[in-house]
Amino acid sequence: MNHALIINPTETAQWTVADGNKPVRFQSLSQFFNGPEWKRGAMRGYNDHLLIWVTRGQGRLILGGARSGYNSHNAVFVPAGTMLKFECGSQCYGTVVQISSALHLGLPTKPMQLRVRNAGDQCELTSHLEVLQQELDIQRLRSERAAICLLGLISVWLERQKEECGTGAAPMDPRASEAVSAYTALVEQQYASGKTTTDYAAELGLSPSDLSRYCKDMCDLSASDILNQRIHLAAREALATSAATFQQVAEDLGFSSPAYFTRSFENVTGESPERFRARSTAA
């Protein structure tokens, strides 16, 4: 028996999680991926699991280090901590469900992209999501328990789709796919550690050149591109949303000195930290 599926977090006062947010939140695609270009175009992980249900439109994504396209009626599940870059155009419509990783629901542990071609399966997921949102919005008696049960149904739907329809073509180079998936997971966990791509390659048992080649093959970014973009996304978020000094930001992200941080920031973003903060504050 999968005991994770019978845990009811509402009975142990865990429904509102530590950051004060509800553990399940709905947004449209355009709402979730809104923001300045530097934020919209970033490859990053999230603290929550994401279920992205695209109902119209098409675009490109990088999920766990693998680039692919998406179109209408694609379901993308992103476990917490998995790096994602999702290019959301103006003609894309759909829903993003954020699910707290503190809830134990038997959700997949690996990322997946499902191309849902059967109309009945499309309607089933849409129906689950609509009823789940209604339960969360109207707050009837036992609505939180109902939400847990509906999330369990969604986890079953994901498993069935994977088993019955698969998640697309197998990668041409499984070794590259595994290496880049492992690398992006490590970067998301340790980007503030000060580690270099050479350090990550050694941890994965690869040469730096092989790691960079695999990254280029899988997502058209070098290993250093992936690492630097993630570090400087965190830097820009800190500069735009907090009063932290440049020295504090540099220390928090593992830089040996504020001067090195400034040079690296300028190389990656094309502007100085001072100019970026001033521009962000004025916007």
C-alpha cells in the first residue's frame, strides 16, 4: 500500500505551509510566467511542484536540462527543484497549479511532458482541475480534504498517461540526458556554493568538456551558461527585491569578493549591479 496517498495533512494542521501560502494555488500561464524579461526567460527551479496544463498555443521549453517543443493539450509536471525554462507566448493559454512539496500525494518524482491526444483524457484532467479550483475557492465544509483527494486523482491521471501514452521519444543519447538532468539538479541545489563547472563535472564523474558538450547537445547551452544564468537570476532577484548590499549578495552567492561579483554580473547581464538595481527600482 502506498501510505503517502492516505496521509491527510489537514488533520495535522499542515494545510497552510511555512511561508504562509496555501499549499495549492492556481494561476493562468500568462500570470505565472509574467514579469521582466530577465525573469521570464530564466531557467530555474521552484520550491513547489508545478503542473502546467497548456490548452492552446505552442512554444519551447527546457525541462530538467532537455529542450523540446510543446503545443495544445500538453501536460508538463515539474517536481520541486527541477530546472525549467518555459517560453510562454502571447497566444498561449492554460493553467499552472503550484502544489507544495510538503504535501505527500504520490506525485511523480521525475519531470514529465505528456502530449495528451485523446479527447476523453483531456476532458478528465480539465474536469479534475476545475473541481479542485472550485473546492479551494468556495471553502465548503471538508473542502481541504476534498482537495487532497482530487490531487490524488490527478497523480493517478499522470501515472496512467505515462504508462499508457508515454512521455515522448526517448533521447538519442541517454548518457547525455542523464548527465544533464543530474547536472541541472545539482546546480539548482548548490548554485550559491561557489562551485565551478569543473567541480560539478568531477562530482558527476565527467570531464568538464564532456559535461559542456552534453549540455550543448541537450539544451543548446553550455554548462557554464546554465550555472551562470542561475547564479545571476538569484542575484537579480536579490538586487530587485531586497535592500541587501552588493557585498551581502556576493557572499550569499559564493563569490570570493564584491569586485569579482560585479565583473561576473556585468559579463552575464551586460550591466553593472548598481545600474540594474537603479533601473529595477525605478520601474
